[in-house]
Amino acid sequence: MVTNQRQIAGELIEVQDTGLVVLERSLLRFFPYTSVRSIRIEPTDRNIGTGSQPLDPRRREEVRLLSRFPQGLSPGVLEQLLAVYGQTQIEGEGP
């Protein structure tokens, strides 16, 4: 993924209406769409340009199905994930 600040590699955990939750180097991070320029998703190797704009509903659904939790993170699962990675909350990256 390329953001306004840097290029990162990680696992797509969850797709939300306002951004993406990504596991990057054992840290859960939230990237709002306003900070995301493009996403390349393996194994499809598709490059999805966002241009710092929210994904349209059709594209968001396609990307959601490629995430680790396509059904979304329930509060209980989120709590367990945060504990595994030694976090109390998801780290954020601003626009």
C-alpha cells in the first residue's frame, strides 16, 4: 500500500467504510482512505488506486472479501488480536 506518508507492506485485516485495518510488522494499524493512494493486493496482484478517496461500494466489497476478516472484527475478536500484538488500541495514521 502507498499512503501519503510512505509505502508499507502488510496483511489486510479488515475493510471499513472509512479505511483499512492492516497488520504491519506485528502492529495493527488503521489507514483512513484519505491517506491511501493505492493498494496492491496479493495474490491477485491487482493495483487499486484510491487517490485518497473512499472506495466505491463495489470495489470496497471486492477488497473486503480478500481481507483476513471479511465478516468484520467483532469487539471480542478485536480485543483478542490487540492482546496478541500487545496493543490496547489500533494505531492510526493520519491523512
